[in-house]
Amino acid sequence: MDTMLAGRLHVPTGRFRVEEVPVPVPGPGEVLIEVKAAGVCLSDVHLIDGSLKPFGQIEELTLGHEVSGVIDTLGPDLLGDWTPGTRVALQAGQSCGVCDNCRLRRTPCLNTRTRGVDYDGGWAQYTIAREDTLAVIPDHLPFDQAAIIPDAVSTPYAAIVATGDVRPAQSVGVWGAGGLGAHGIQLARLAGAAPVIAVDPLGTARERARAFGADLALDPADPGFAEAVLQATAGRGLDVAFDFAGVPAVREQAATVLGRGGIMVLAGLTPRPLTISDGTQFSWKRNQIRGHYGSGPEYVEQLIRLASVGRLDLSPSISGHIPLADAAEAVHRLENKIGDPIRLVLIP
């Protein structure tokens, strides 16, 4: 039996290790992907530390939801005209196929499953992908950049253009200039937001935010923080505030600098409670809170096109390449912000 390396998590204990496992065999409607690159996300860290759990009862799984590679083997009963060697990025999740929306061919799926969370992901030399989760990438788009588009780029993109419904000349605040927030800054600028205000306690992250296109980068602990936001927005406050950090204090602060009719989008994940310190003021200003999770497949395809024509440069997002065998080291570096990475990429 052929075997391969895979980064496996024992969910009940949080034990993670790279080990030899059988190479999977594609079933009906599936293909086997030879993985070329796989991003390391903070969600992977949270799966290992237990603060994020799969939605189902899963004992073990291969991590990794940001994946690119080439089609290796075709399974039976494929509907598309797929060819081995085709370069692809994999959608970060897939529809369940059995909920009411799926049965009626409506979107979104009511029980979307996430790759590397609810089923085996791409921290491996090979992985299985359902054919409807394949997104073809051009020859000139590097595998490492293509791999991070699902989630690291598509999640903030969907948060900005869909959930936040950002329009040109609207003022936008981005809390957290890490793996999601740095792209959020870049994409808010691409959407025409003005000004784009980044908020991060780390000086190096604020420098990065400016490099990614922020008009202003603020320290949330600065006593003049609220005044600086008002000054940058001509006294109106923010039209849309994005929490890409998943920190309760971020949300409380963001709510205080929303303008009238302003929207707060919760894209960073946390199980902790949400608190609005002045509910009366929040209601008087007709503010809104909108939850956000992941992105639909159309956003990944749009971003591949934007990157392919040079409208979106993702090369500065790749903070390092690490062999798959050293995946635990990548997790350690991200968890402890060693080198302040945007995205570390595993190479099988």
C-alpha cells in the first residue's frame, strides 16, 4: 500500500504530529490532488489548542484548508472534463449535499463543511477533493500564492464586498493586521474605501498595514485613538469596522467609533461573549453587527482572476516556506508570532 506524510490531529487530546498514512483513493465525483502548497492559518492553531472544534464527532483528521496542487488521479463518475496535471486551488469547504438548500439547488448550503476541520485537509502529500471544489489556476500564478487565496484572502474579501457591503469612499476600520487583516486592508483599498484605518497594538503590524495600503495605522491603546478616527473621517466615524482579530476588546472599541448607520463585521472567530458598552447609543445611531464566516466559491474564483491579471499582488503575503515534515514548527511560529508572519506555507 502506498503511503504519504500527513499532518494529523487527534481531536480529543489535541495531539498533533506528522505521520505516515495511506494515500487516499478518490471516490465517485472526486480527484486525488498532489499537494504543492498549503497555508498555515490561525484556525489550525486553534484546532490544535482546542478553542476551535469540528462541528461533527471526529476522532482524527488531516489539517489544512488552504491548498493548491495538481490533479494526480481521476475518480469515477466525474461530470467535468478534468485532466491529470491540471493546476488547481481547492475551495476551503464544500456543501453538504443533503440540506434543504442543497436539495433545491439553492445557496448557501445550510451545513457547509470546512476542509481540514470537518474532513481531511491538505497538510499532506496528497489529498482528496470533490470536483465541484476545484478552481483552476493559471501557469503563471505561483502555488504558494494560490494556496492562500481560499480563506486568507477570500474570507476578508467576502467580508468586505458582501457582508460589509463596502462602497467607494466609505471609511473603513480594520482591527488586526495579521493573516486576515493585512489582506482586508489591501482589499478594502481595492474596493475603493477611503480612508482605510488599520488598528493593531504591534508596531511592526502597523508598519505592515501601511505597506499594504492603510491610510492611517493606529495603536488601540493610544489615549487619542477615538479622536484620531474622528479626525480622519471628518468627524463622521467609521462606515464599516472589521474585527479580523477575534478579540472581545476589539469589538467594544470598534463599536465606539462607528458613525451613524455604521456596521461592525465580525470576521475574527472567538467563543467569548460580545459586549456593547453603550447599547442606547448603539441603537440611537442605527448601528448593526453582522457575523461573517469564510466565503463562497465565487469569491475564490474572482480573486484568482484578480491575481492573475496583476490587480492583486499576493507575493508579500508569503512569510516563509516550511517543509511539511516540520509542520509543528510552523504552528509554533504562528502561535507565538515569531517573525510576525502573515502566511507560512507548508511544502510537501
